[in-house]
Amino acid sequence: MGYNLLRLNTNRVTMFGVEIGGVFLDASVDTFEVTSILDANGAIVTGEDFPVAFNYVAGSDGQFYADISASAALVSGDWYTVIVDLADGVDREGHWEIPAQATTRDGINVP
């Protein structure tokens, strides 16, 4: 299973319910960012100035979003790995490697 990155669109990476030790994180988190997007060969996708910081959704239970530039060099149909890292003080870290496929919005199958 994976997620979609919409080619030639601003892409929003959203993380829901981010918590450490049963406590939802909020805007006070030290560092939470998309550190890179890797292609199938492990190369960093060009067209974006990584890292891209996450923004906290006010009043949510640990929801954050980061916007990836529409100029990111994504190829429709190709699979990528979105790398997300979190650091919040001593021994409070998170790391995600999220599979995502680039698609072109066609007006029919809009994710």
C-alpha cells in the first residue's frame, strides 16, 4: 500500500495522530520535517529545497502538514519514498519512510 503524490501540483504531506508516550505533539515540537523524497534508485528528487518543515494544525490531536513544491521532479507512475523525521528534545525521535506513487490528476480518479 502507498499514497499518491500529484505530479505538477503542490503536494501536501499530512501526518495524523503524531504522539510520543501517549501525548499528542503540538506546535512546540523542536523539529518535524520531510527531509527528502527518494526515487526508486535512492536519489533525492530535485525541484524541492529539502528539508520542508511540517506545520501544526491548531487544535488538532497531533496533526501536521508540509507542502512539497509543484516543481518537484516527479514522474507519473513512478514510486517514491517520502522520508520524514522528528526530533523533540532528548530521546524523543521519530522516523518514517512512506511509499508514494506519483500520479497526474485527470479529473476522474482524484485521490
